[in-house]
Amino acid sequence: MSLPFARYRPVFAAPGSLTFTLAALLGRLALAMYGVSVVVLIADRRGSYALAGAVSAAGVLAGAVAMPLLGRLVDRLGQARVAVPAVLATALPTGALLLCVRDGAPDWTLFLCWALSGTSPDLGSMARARWAHLHRADAALLHRANSLEQALDELCFMAGPVLGMALCTTLAPEAGLIAAWAVGTAGTLLFAAQRGTEPPLAAPAPVPSAAASGLFRTRGFPALLAGFLAAGVLFGSLEVTTLAYTDSLGRQSAGGTLLALVAAGSCASGLAFGAIRLRRPAAVRLALGAGAMAVLMLLPLAAGQSGAGVVVLGAALLAAGSGTAPTMISGMTLVQELLPAHRLNEAMALAVSAILVGISTGATLGGSVAQHTAPGTGYFLPVAAAALAALAALPAARRATRKR
């Protein structure tokens, strides 16, 4: 195993690259803690999972709206000048949410406070922008850097919910949210302090409009966003369907473990994918990855339809998870190739926003299917979403193939 990991050493050759990576890791860990921490806090103090889930979903959608706006500011002003005030601005609404929950304020105040907390900067997108700046001239190193970023994402989403739940249940319902804010703020401040690796502000190329609509006129980018949206639907529906299925088996506590297996499969495949040599354009890799993802999602569908137990379903989800990371890595690489440097932060934030909207949509669809159909039927949704992602990737893959 030492040889594949040794291939990642050149990624950190630039001074300060390891430091900003570790700082961004803290920020992403906080992001992974927020969802479960807010749900447990509100459900415990207000006695309603329905309210808790709705408030959490509202925060996700607010973040999806705020991220591209912050990304545009980052492209114009620089990462540090935007990230620091943005993360500090979350202190007031986060503190207000804690007080409103404790003091029995009206439900609408919870939605408002959590929506206003959505100004947390997306460190994952900013870290990828730094890698694009550092390794733009070396496609192989940039591929490894993007693979590493995806593996770190999966690592955080394995550890974050577990940590948030442990803090909320062992200390106090408020502990998870407080810790997430503290970790996220510290990570953002440390990240912003690494000015040596921050991409310089590029002089914008002359374009008719500086609005986000200019990004949508970039050939291939709308289809790429559609693919990210479909991937989000996959993630959201897979999560809800798995939790509902384990509940139907009387094994609700196993749901978190099964979702961790999905992330573990993705993390492992992401690291392995980053270690291979590039032989095809990013657009072709994206189409192949999405196609493989659709095929692999048939495994949990088969397990769910056959009434398999937790062990068999866990193995199926571990294998299915291995298809997501190569797809996401190739998609982010294609964003870096399609968009100019002076619009990269905004473009990546749009990609993340598409994923978040997809997750909310997928979770809603998955919940509806789970409510009205037999257990396991919801696994049709991830298969369909992966197929749509593959279809969205085909035109760019064909263009890239013709150019070779």
C-alpha cells in the first residue's frame, strides 16, 4: 500500500500546502457535524423530528444560495478577505439559534437563524482552487490533489456525524453545534492565514456580463451542473432509503454504520483513483465514472428488493460507494478545466450548491417513496439519478473523444 500513497507526496511539494489542507479539513469536519447536531438539538429540546428536519433542510438550501455569492466575492476580493468576515458573521445567528431553541421562541425564528448561518465559506471549493493554482501546469498532480480532496470529504462525512452525535448525547444537546462552530471557525481562520498558497487575483477577461449567467454560457458547464445535481439526488435518496430500510428491519441503529460504509468505499476508491496514471480526458473519465456508478448502485437495489439483511446490504453499499469518488473527482477536474481562473471559486461553489440542492431533493423523494412503498423500493432512485448523471456527461465526453 505504500506505493500508491507515495504518489501523493509531490502534491505537497509547495510550501504551505499541507497546512492549508489540514485547516480546510477542520472546516469540512464542522460542515459534516452541523446537520446531525442541529437535528438532535431541536428534536431533544422541542420534541419534534419533523421540525428538526425542516430547519436543517432550510439551512442546506440557504447555504446552496449563499455559496455561489460568496464564491463570486472570493474571485473578486481574494479568499482571506471574504472567508474571515463570512465565518465570523455566523457567530450571531448560531448563538441566536441556541437561545431561541432553549427559550421556546416561535418555530419561525429557528428557520430564520439557521438560514442566516449559511454564510460559512466553502473551504473545500477554496482548497480545490488553490490546488488548481499550484498544479495547473501538471494534470497528473492536479488529478491527485483533486482525488485527495474527495477522499478527505468522505473522511469528514464519516467522522463528522459520529462526533456530532457523541457530543450531543454525552455532554448536552447544544454541544455538537457549539463544537462544530468552534472547529469550523478555527479551521477557516487558519486556512485564511496561509496567504502564500492563496491564488492571486487574476485580471478578469473582458466579458459581456460579470453575473453568474456568464458561467452558464460556458460550453459544457450547464450539463456539468446537471450532473452534480443528479449526484446530489443520489446521495440524498440513498441516505434516507438506507435509514428507512434498516428501521423496517428493526435495526435502526445500524443505519449510521451502513452510511459510513458508503463513505468508506468512496474514500478508498478516491485514493486509488488518484494514484493511477491519466489516460483519458476528464470529460471521458466523468462519463465512465457516472456509468460505473449507475451499475454499482444496482447492488443495494438488488439487496433491498431481495429483503437482504444488514450484512449483505452493508457489503452492497460499500461496493456502491466506490463508484462515487471517481465521478466527483472527474467532475471537479472538469470544472477547473472549463472555467477561467478568475471565476473558479464561484464555479466550484455553484457545483457544490447543485449537489446540496440535489441532496435536499433526493432526501425528500426518498422519504416519500419510503413512506408509501415497500422497504427497499427507494433504491431505484439512486440508480435513476446515476443514470441521469451519466447522460449529462455524454455530450462533453463525445466532444473530448473527437478532439483526440
